[in-house]
Amino acid sequence: MTNKTDRIIIFDTTLRDGEQCPGATLNIDEKLVIAKQLARLGVDIIEAGFAFASPGDFEAVSKIAKIVGTENGPVICSLARAIKADIEAAAEALKPAVNARIHTFISTSDIHLEYQLRKSRAEVLAIAEEMVAYAKSFMTDVEFSPMDAARSDPEFLYQVLERAIAAGATTVNIPDTVGYTTPSEFGAIIKGIIENVPNIDQAIISVHGHNDLGLAVANFLEAVKNGARQLECTINGIGERAGNASLEELVMALHVRRQYFNPYLGRPEESQEPLTNIDTRQIYKTSRLVSNLTGMLVQPNKAIVGANAFAHESGIHQDGVLKNKLTYEIMDAQLIGLTDNQIVLGKHSGRNAFRTRLKELGFELSDTELNKAFVRFKEVADKKKDISDWDLEAIVNDEIQQAPDLFRVELVQVSCGSNARPTATVTLRTPDGEELTDAAIGTGPVDAVYKAINRVVNVPNELIEFSVQSVTGGIDAIGEVTIRLRYESKVFSGHAANTDIIVASAQAYVNALNRLYSALQRQEKPEEVSAQKV
């Protein structure tokens, strides 16, 4: 594959850079669930983690490589500093994958060289060349990133890229590590590389960028116009600081504006061929999955996947949309897998009908998972007359994608009112199977529930975020609760959905406490990798 490819390669780094977002830590099983969905979404490359960072990251990369990195699956990638030990760990973790890539990097900006690496330009040149060649000795697919490329001296950047390609890099990634550039500047960087790196035709140009100035997606689209053919992005744009370029925004911009971008990829302007391999109908489901598992809520006005993205309140807008959707909508909500369908399922529906509808929605469940979800569906069907696809999604996500089932909520009972002190009684089943009950008084019913739970679990923590949102409209709507709590320097998230918001609050809290308790049980203190991240 050369830099003249007429399509855009989607490199998803949700499980690597996205997980670096504070509070978004995922366990191995959760990473695997997301990786499977990314494969269904159709991403070309999954950056599964930073294998050398910790035993947990190594295991996650290895497990994803084995289960998702099949012959017809995506390329599985691991990040590695330009250090032999990092590259060796990446190569070992990636062994099970049919198609694998090592992504190695080193800083090239003068500010990073002086204050972080404390190395000269000559030393960096030599290291880049040597480590790319070393990575190449393990596999044919090697990506090289000059970290902080957007703030690097262009002439030095050209030299580093030329050496890296000569050493075997098949992709060279240009990171705007601190989200500093503007679209015209970023486009000029890509153009300069094509014009000044003699062997650039032997590699794909990739881009990676952060959203500190809110320009990441715009920067990437300008890079595409100037010759970039791989985009490194994350679901919902999650990532360090202000996050990364958003996959769904990039993909849909390229899809909706195909006629504009076609000529830049050497296609006829009128061509209707997709510019990426992404199955856009999987976008919304993937967004919700990542939001639920990371505890990172999607803002209502977020482009493409926000709750308000296809909502209209203005009378003029409503009138136009009712007459013709194209008056105020540039894309069909169904294109991203968002539907308003009400399913004809209720408390008398059978397991087969339930399984069939879930399959239509894109859920592939094992028999055990289906049984758990079906029991929960029956419970909800007894309380709700109309069950929507969104309700089904919430049920499945809540039942299947859970934290370790250590403590379990058996009973929640609250007493509150305008002239009463909020009081809660909770019963939890402990990991040993014992049922423990306690009660507490709080400033409100949820506070009282959490204080009672803390008395039972007895694990120090600080609640730092509590949010509630309705899955659907109506007074009988399923409510989703997401909470985040801190223990020492680590943040743990919890998520639950229920028609009773107090019960959902208790389950979400116990969900997060189970993650914390599980981490304490492991008593794992992995080696921390220096904060060198692309």
C-alpha cells in the first residue's frame, strides 16, 4: 500500500490513547468487548494498548490479538517507545494476531529534546533509525511517530522521517501532540513532508491530534486534502486533556461530503463509493458502548452521537423537517444506527423473539449472556408497557458489561420527603455469599443509600461524579446512572440502568466499588511508564 491509496484508513486508538483519559480505565474484559465492537464497526487498525506499560496492558493486547486479530479482522497494534524492551514486549503481545503492527515513537521537537529526552538531534536520528529497524525485525508492518511533530523544526522532521522509512517504517504518523496547530498549518506540514521527504512514497502518511483548541477534526480533514491517508482517532473523541479527533465526526464528514473530498483522493467527484471501510450503522451503538464502559458521558450537543444531534425544538425547524428532513438534517439518523422504533415485545414475549430482536440491533450474545439479559427484560416488561430499542440496549449493556460481581445489591429501601430525614436501608451480598444489612441518614435518598453501602463494604473512597440521564421519554423511562469515585490516585467508574433511579444509583455505586475492590484484591503495582505519549 502506498501513500496514493484512494481511501482513508481508520486507526482507532480508543483502547490506548482514549483510555489515558482520567477515569476511563478499562479492565481486560471491557477492552475485549470494545475491541470486538470496533471490529464490527469496520476499523482498519485497533491500537489495543501499550504492551510494556503494565502486565494488565500486555495481557489486554495479547488477548485482543488472539480473539479479534483474526484473518479477516483488523490489524492489531501496540504502542512502544523507541526502546528495545518496549518493542520486544509489543512484539510478544502481538504474536497471536494474524495481522499485527508495532507503533514506535520518539520526540522530535526541540522543547521535548531539551526538557524531556535530554538528547541531541543527532542522537534522536540514530535512535529512530535503529529502533524502527529493530521493530522491523519482528514484523513487516511498522509505524513510526515523531512525537510533537507539529512543533518540530520541519527540516529536522524531514530527516527523521526519511531515516525511519529507510529503516522499514510502512506508516509515518504526524502527531499534533498538544493540539496546537490550525487547519492551514497542519495541511502545510503534510504538504511539506510530501514535497521534501524523498522516500515518502514508500509509506502511508498518518495523522494523530488532540483537541485542545477544538480543531482536531478540522486539522485532520485538511491533512486528508494534502495527502494524509490514515486517521488516528477515538470513539466519542475521548483521550488525554481535551481528547482526540472524534472517529464518528471524521467518518461522517467524509461520508456526507464525499463529493467534496473525492477529487483529493483521485476519484471522480460524483463517485458514491465510501471513503472509509466503516459500517456507519454501527456508530451509535459503538459510541454508547464506549460511553457506558468508560463512564464518560456524551454531551447532548455532541456532533453525530449526542442526544440532541437529530432533535429539533424550533417551530420553524420542526415544520421543515416534517415536510422534508433535508430542510434541516444533512444525514439520516438511521445511517448511524439510530432508530426510534418501538419493538413489539412485552412480558409475554418469548426468548427466541428477544434473541432475534437483539441480533437485529447488532448484539451477539452467548447463551449465558442471553439468559441474564432475558431475565432482566422480563423484569422491565412488568414495569413498562412500551419497550424501545434504546431500552433493550440499556438492559443488555447493564446486564452483560458489568464489573466483577463481588458485592451485589439485594435490597434498597428509602424513606424521604419534605419533612423527613432521608434514610436508606441496604442489603448487600458479599463475595463470600453472606448478606449484610445497614442503614444510614443522608442529605438526600441517594446520599443515604451511598452512606449505607459504604458502611457495609468499608472501602475508603471519594465520590467525584454522579450523573443521571433518561434513556427514553416518559415517566416510566429507564434511568441510567453513571458515577465515578476516587481511591488514592485512581478513578473507578460505575454504570447501571433501572426504571427505579434510586436502585440504579445503588447498583452503579456498587458496580464502581466492585472495580475498586477487585483492584485492591489484586494488589498489583505494575511498573509505571514515563509519561511519553504520542
